[in-house]
Amino acid sequence: MGAVEIHKIANLKKLKNPLVVVGLPGTGLVGSVAASHIVDALSMSFGGYISSPEFAPLAAIHDYKPMPAARIHYSQKHNLIVIISEMTIPVSSSLEVADKLYEFAKSVNASGIISLGGISLQEGKRHVYIVSSDQTIVKKATSKKIAKPIKEGATTGVTGVLLTKGTLEKFPITTILAESSEEYLDPKAASNALRAFAKMTDMKINTAKLDKEARELSESLKESVIKARISKKGPSSEEGGTMYG
């Protein structure tokens, strides 16, 4: 397994006990989309990147600029650090990536880590769930009806390792999971996760852009379904009529 390295290109120690947000791809790409939206909405600066020989050889392009696919953004104004990946973290690297993220959070004296992600959509109800190594965070979020707790289940990958580490070392690590489609990018789920995050942190994050994308995607999907049904039915009566024999 190749070594995972975090490269800082900015002095992040200027921040005072910042909150670290992690957004990784997963169900509906909720984590990546939500984290990217935070970066844009709060005009956050580029602060570093994560590398490993195990990572896919690709660059993300934003505003005409090629950027590392796994990178760090920060805002001194909002006392916030966002770690985002636009590529899937290899399973073989998950443990080491989680360890490095935890070490990074401790190195900047972070107040805690919040991971944003998606969970398989159940009956279209669009719930948002919360899991945390700190049960006071869960109780506060559920009492305010921001998110629903998960009593039994499992979460895998980097987030799962981080949650376990937070529990063992008594460090506040929380994940917000919005119900999402597994079949396509789901901006609605990302918007729901962000609204829960904003309420929990008292940050003002406008999700209008994501909501618009969700509406447009919904209309596009409806059109696709209608076209698929028409193609299955074959020509309509106006196009040639029905033959009897």
C-alpha cells in the first residue's frame, strides 16, 4: 500500500480550533457535492492536497483551473476547513486516509470533524440521519428535529474508521447522512445534508443552486421515463393505426 501524504500549502494554524468538514464520494455523490458547495458558497481558499500512489491519476477542473482531486480548502473568516475528494478513495487506502485525516485534524487543534454523505433512499422520504462519537451532538440534533439517529447499522470506508477512532479516543466525529438515490448524482440529497449541517453549526449556506439543479434533474428524469414508456409501447395510433387480421 502506498503512503498517503497531506501537503499543506497555507498556514492553517491561523485558525482557532476550526471545524473540519469531510466530503467524500459515495451514495449519490452527496459528500463531494455538498463539500464543494460549501467551498463555493463561502469563497474558501485552497490550502493543500492529499496524495497517494494508490489514488487515481486525475485532476479536477474548477473555474478553468486544474486542481488535485483530493484537496483542502479553508476559511479564516468562518474558522472552517473542508477536505473534499472528487475521486473514490480505494478500499486499500481507507484506513490510512482516515488515520491521516484524524492526525491532520488534531494538528490544527480542530474542534471536531463532520463528515457529509449519502445513504440509500428508503421509500422516497428523504430523511437525514446522524451518527456521532459524541452522543450529546446526536441528542441535540434529534431534539431540534434536524436529523434522525441510527440505532443499528454499519458505515464503511474512511467515515466508518473515523467514527470508530472518535469513539475510542473521545474526539467529536460526526457524520450527516442524507437519503439519496444510488443510481445518479443527487443534488437534492446534498442540499438536505447541507441544510442539516447549517442548522447544527449556525452557518448560513444558501442551497438555492443545488435545489435548482435538483428540480432540473427531476424534470429530466421524468422526461426520460416518459420517452422510455413511449418507446416500449411502439408507434401510437396517430402514427400508423392498429392492424387487425
